[in-house]
Amino acid sequence: VQLVESGGGLVQPGGSLRLSCAASGFTFSIYHMKWHRQAPGKERELVATSTSPGGRITYADSVKGRFTISRDNTKKMLYLQMDSLKPEDTAVYYCSATSTLTGNVYWGQGTQVTVSS
């Protein structure tokens, strides 16, 4: 199982970024996929979830209306479109995959997002 995040970087407040998570080594379509983030000195926070099957989507209150999670089961890709970014969105962003059969959880290595002027 491998998850590789990309798309992070430095952006000004109010700007946008699109994170990607490339998955391999497992049946992507039967996994719940999630984005998390961890800011310096803080605990890891669940940002957004896309369940399987059905694709039910949920967001943390702190990002609702600004972030959009999506997945492409054919390409085995997970995305996070982040708009109207704020300095408090600065964190390392991780994607995770949770098996709907075993409950096992797999993590990517993370990608840094810095929102600063």
C-alpha cells in the first residue's frame, strides 16, 4: 500500500491550492479516503472524508465551504481543493486510506502547506 501526496506549497492568504494523493497497492474503490492535517505543536486533525461506497462526504467545521474533497476511483486519486486559504490552514496535510473490510489504516508521508503573506 502506498499513498503519495503532492501539491503543497506556499500561498498567500485568500489563495488556493489543490492537493493530490496518488494511491497504489490496494483496491482504492473500497477504501474510505480522508485528508488530515497537523500544525506545529497541535494534534492531527481530520479535515475531510470521502466514504466508500456511496461517496458520502464530510468536512471539519473549520474548512466547510472552503475545501472540497473528491476522488477518482478509476485513477486511484484523492484530491483536496483548498480555496480562501487562511494562515491557520498552515500545516502538513496527510491523506489516509481505511479498509472497509479490515479497518486497517494507511498513511501518506504528508505535504506541507504554508499560508503566509
